[in-house]
Amino acid sequence: MAALTLALVALTSAGVLQPVSVVQAQSKTSAKTSAKKVATKATSKSASPAAKATVAAKEQLTDGKQVYSTTCVACHQVTGEGTPGVFPPLAGSEWVSGDEAKVVRILLHGVTGPIEVAGETFNGMMPPWGGTLKDADIAAVLTYVRGAWGNKAAPVTAAKVASIRAATSSRTTPWTAPELAAVK
């Protein structure tokens, strides 16, 4: 006669039957994650403004790296070196490290035509990302790029992106290098 084994199972929130031991382990992990989030919030409430800014900057860099890896890496590469003769480098780029208002405009509306980057002329088109990315995403990816690969430019805030987006909302075409050069 075959032995009959009885296993205790539970229905998870996703509607999947799991052994009770698995459900218990998931609950413990979920509880630890929730506790960590609560502890982080409590710490951030009592932290100094400088500590809060440091935490926010780290989160923005992480988010920016993620945005970069999903939207920018195909053209500008993991190293930020671009593709010679085709896509300009972001590493060592005066456009990236320069006036944040110009690089925000490039991400919002794109850029077309000849543009000199790091001493080399590129003649292509970067698509606009303003219709796809939120202000916080643009700020995060620009903060990441402006601090990666040896670049040492200041972070970009979502508020700055929002103000430039509002100021340029009637724009329907990509920027050109001469137009960007005239931006003050």
C-alpha cells in the first residue's frame, strides 16, 4: 500500500498554492523589507538636511543609472564613450558637464544637425525624451551622467527640469547646436 503524505499548503496573495513553509518564509522576508522601509523613513525624518540630501542623491543616482541603462545605453554605450562618428560620447562631454539648462533641453526635445562634442563633429539626431520620461527621470539620468565616467557636474533637480519643460512647452522640433549655444 502506498504511503499518503499530507502537505500543508496556503493560498498566497497572488492566488498560488504554496507549501506553508514557503509562505512563512515569504512573509518573514516581506516583514523585514517593511521594517527596513519604516526604519529608513524614521531615520530620514530625524536626519539632518545634509544627510537627507545625501540619501536623496544616492537614490537619484541609482534611478538615473537605471534610466540610462534602459534609454541611453544603446547609443551612448555602457562606458559613456558613444559610438565614434555616429553617437557622441557623454564621458568628457562639454554639453553634459556644462550648463544644465542646455542638456535638459536636449533630453526634453532632442537635438539635430551637426554638433561638436569633445572636439569631434557629429551630424545626427537624438530623439526627444520629454514625452516619455517624467521630470524626476530626466533629473535622475542627467545627475547620473553628469557624475559618471569622470564627469564632475552638479546634480539636476526635478524642479529645474519642470521649469524648463514649462518654459519650452511650445517647442515642437529638436534643438540645433547654434540654438542651444544661444540659451542663457
